[in-house]
Amino acid sequence: MCLKLIGVKLRGDDKIMFLHIGEEHMVSLKDIVLISDYKSTTFSEITNEFLNISEEEGFIIDYSSGNPRSFVLTGETIYLSMISSTTLAKRIDRLYEKNGG
């Protein structure tokens, strides 16, 4: 069974929530700045330049097996995911609904 979303209870009502982004990798929701569709955003010259420079500088981690459908931007890293941005967004919505967020 693959965990799609998890919430780890800390003290009181504090929780750390994680989003499964593919290949058994998860990202803390508090670190996510943006989730974007890979195909639709790479039509933009500015986005392409941003992603190219990020790759050259080593800020991109590919968890998509070479077939990215979305990218997840955090403060320090860009993760390429084989999971669509729509599915990732639905997972976040379900997590917040489940945890009263």
C-alpha cells in the first residue's frame, strides 16, 4: 500500500503534513511554494529559462523517471514529478479536509 498523504502529530494540535510526489518521495507541505503543470508552463520562455538555469545550478531533482507531468517548487529545490499537478492538488485538499485544515 502506498501512502499518498500523511500527517504526523506533534504536540497539541501541531502537525507536519507531507505530500507524496512519486517514487516513494515526500515533501513537507510547509515547504511547498508552488505546484505547476509541467507542459503548460514550459511554453513560457521565462519559465523555460528559470528551469534551465535551475537544472544547471543543481536545484532540480527528477522523481519523474524522465517523464515530468508537474513540478513542485520549494524554497531550495524543484522536484519533477510524474504525478499531475491536479492530482497533487487534490491530495493536498483531502489532507486538509481530513485534518480540519
